Amino acid sequence: MISRMIEELLYYAIRHLHLIEEDAIFYRNYLMSEFNVKAPYDGEINYKSIDEMIVPDTLVEQFMNYCINDGLNEKEAEAKVTKIFGMLSPIPSKTIETFNALYNVDKRLATDYLYDLGIKSNYIQKTKIEQNVVIPGEVDGNEIVMTINLSKPEKSNKDIKAALAKPVGDVAYPACPICITNEGCIGSAKTAPRGNLRLIPMELAGNTWYLQYSPYGYYNEHCILILKEHLPMVVKKEYLAALFEFVDLFPHYFIGANSDLPIVGGSILSHEHFQGGNYVLPLMKVKDKILLKGRRDDVVYSILDWPATCFALRGKDKKILLDEADNFVQTWKKFTFEKANIICSTSEQHSTVTSIVTKNDETYTVYLMPRNNLTSEELPGGLYHVRPELQIIKNEGIGLIEAMGLFILPARLKRQLKLVEEIVKNPSKREEIYQNYEDMKAFEHIINEMIEGKFNSIDDLLFYTGNGILHDINVFKDERYGNEALNCFLKELELCKQD
Ligand SMILES: [Zn+2]
């Protein structure tokens, strides 16, 4: 009964969404008019079960079903339910006020508050995220984590480039899925309903940024920091400075900037943003392979023991590290070593950097991974992109999260890999499955390799893929010219290997 559902939702909002009791009559009337209810419910509800709710799933499901039975389609119902949860959540100014008050007591209390509000308002769909397939493991002594994300839409590098080129205008509102104008928005053809989204503004290195959580949650407390203006991704010093200032404010989070070019960047290049969270990515656990010296005594420079060449700069002085990181970025952007196929630019820029900053005690670490998006006739996907035979598993650009060892694979793989397994177990079923599922033919080479015994299991195949991708994106491939190129780049950086 809808009047009872309204009462349950109101009680849920008081218990879990910080709704103040004095506002309950007002919101009851709002909900009654929204659902065309003439008189409120006066019976009992199960208070205890609502008190104990960790996620709002049962309420969301009830309201979704009600809306669908009432004639809305799934998308309309989702927009309406999201709007209602958003209405019952603290308004943005109140959210900011509470966040800041908690921040002054303890930084973690503030992020816990925003994260929990995200879950309780159904913005972060915890149950759905927990259904993602997560397979942690080790390859060549390195930890990597393979995941199949069931909620994140898959985008091709072509789509990503096209979205970047699209002029911003009155046709698209919000201009992109992470624009700050999504807060409270009912959604559009290209953006999800975000009635329940809340943003926390902050000034970092001369710009205004907004903190929010990712609704797709790749890892614990996966947050996004978004530039106020809808401006394309650029790797530049003023934004690198914002990374350092962010970890000063939230030392329990890492923060990283995807590179600013297609193939080697994230899925949204049209709006400057960072990704962070309360999580230790595999790369952050890796030891140094080569210690470097030469520029400053108060900075520790190293190359990490990781398949994709990554530099780490450590030190206590933020300003010096920022200068050093910027020098690194500028040097790499101009570095060309043709014999090793490293060409920084043609008619367009190809070289760029993925950067991540962490702070432990008083020491900052900035991870800098040189990237390049050059393509060729033989490798139209990119010279430093996933090898063609593995693109059926992962085709999207390899952003910072993956470059650091946490792989986000598309939802379709859950079904497809099950079918691969079925064919490998029972090869006589191959043709029948190909006929029923057109997309499965593209896995033929992988199926054959599995039957031949190249991979013992699907997990084995996934780890081979993750490790392979980390080698593929490496700009200094481990052969003669790669090493020569690396030595030459170190010289340009005025760094040399320590004995
Ligand atoms: Zn935007």
C-alpha cells in the first residue's frame, strides 16, 4: 500500500538520511501529492527492520515496482525514485555544512558522512557494486586485481574521442556525466538521474573543485574531484598542484589525474577531473627497481618494479616535489626517441603523463607514468595500448586505475567468459553457441588457446590479460632500444642510476 510505503520511507529518511522530524509533515504531504494519496497511513510499520537497514534496497525496489505498475517505464521510474531519495536527503548547502563541521572534528568523519549518505540515498548502489566480480592475484611477483564491473557502461576509444570533440552548448544539459550541474538533475538521454548526488566544493591551487563519490565504486570510497568548469582534461602544473593540496586536506585518500589524451586516458576527457579514494592500489605496494640521483638531495627519485615504467618521487617539501613533477611532465612531453618508436608529437600531441599523489605521515609520493597514444597502420588501437588479440577483453583506454594494477573489465564478460568456459569444457557445443550468441565468435582465438592449454582457467586468462596490458602500455619496452631510450630520457631529466 503506497500510504504505508510513504510512512516507511519517511521513517527511513529520519533514521538514515538525516531528515529532521520537524520536516516530516512537510515531506509527508509532498510524497502524498507526488503519489496522489489522499490520507496518510495510520497503521504500524516495522521500525526495527528500517533501523537496521544498511542499504535502502527494499524500499527502492518497492517504489520502483509501484512506479512501474503505475505505468512508468524503468528509466522514468528510476528517475522518480532517485528524485524522491534526493528530496529526502539533506539539501546541498546543509550537506556541505555538516561535512565541514565534521571535517573540523576529524577528516575521516567528514568523508565517512558523505560516503554513507551516498549509500543510504541510493546514489552509490552498494549491493550492485558488491555483485561485481573481483579476482585478486599475482603475476610475476606483482599483485594485480581483475574486476568485472556490472554497472559501468563500456565506452570505446572512438566514443571517448568523439565526446571530446563535441561542442558544448544548449543541446546537452548537463554537458557531461560529471558536470556539477548534475547535482539534483532528473537526467537526460546521456546522463543518469542524480537527484541524490551531493557535491562538496573546495579551493585547491587557485581553482574550485567539487568532491563526490563514484556511483560505480571500483574500490573503497572511490571519489572523484571535479573542476567547477566544464573544461577538457589537461596535464598542467596548476592541476598537479591541486593533487598535492588535496592530499593535504585528505591524507587518508590517494588522488590521481588521468592523462589528457584518448587511448591513454580515462573515459571522460571532456571535463577535468581526478580520481581518488581510500584504497591502496597494487602499484603503491611495489618496491623500487632502480634508484636515481642527480637533481636534488631532498627528493628520492626511483623507477618502480612494475611492467609499465613508472617513476616515483618522494619528499617532504610539496613545492619542490611539484616543481620536480612538472619538470618531469614537460620533459616527457617533448621527448622523442624514434628508434624506440617514442614520438612525442606529430600534427598532434602524443606524449603525456598519468600522475598520482599520496601522503603518508609528512612524506608525499608522486607517481608519474609516461604515456603515449601513437597509432600505426599495424596497430590502429595504439602502439602503447592493449595488444589486438586481447582487445576483445579490454578495448577501452587504460586509465590510471588500470595502469596501477586494478583492472575494470566490462559487464558483458561475465556472460561471455562463462560461455568460453562452456565451449572449452565441451567443444562440441561450439557451433551451437556461436549461432545463439553472435558476439562469441570474436573469442575464437582465446577459446583455441584455452583448449590447447595456454591458460588453465578463466582466472588464468584474466591475469595473463592484466599483466599483458601493463607490458603493452609500457613506453620503454624491455629490448635494446627501450633501454637506450630510457637512458636517454634520464639524461634529459638530469637523473642517473645510482650504483
Ligand atoms: Zn562537464
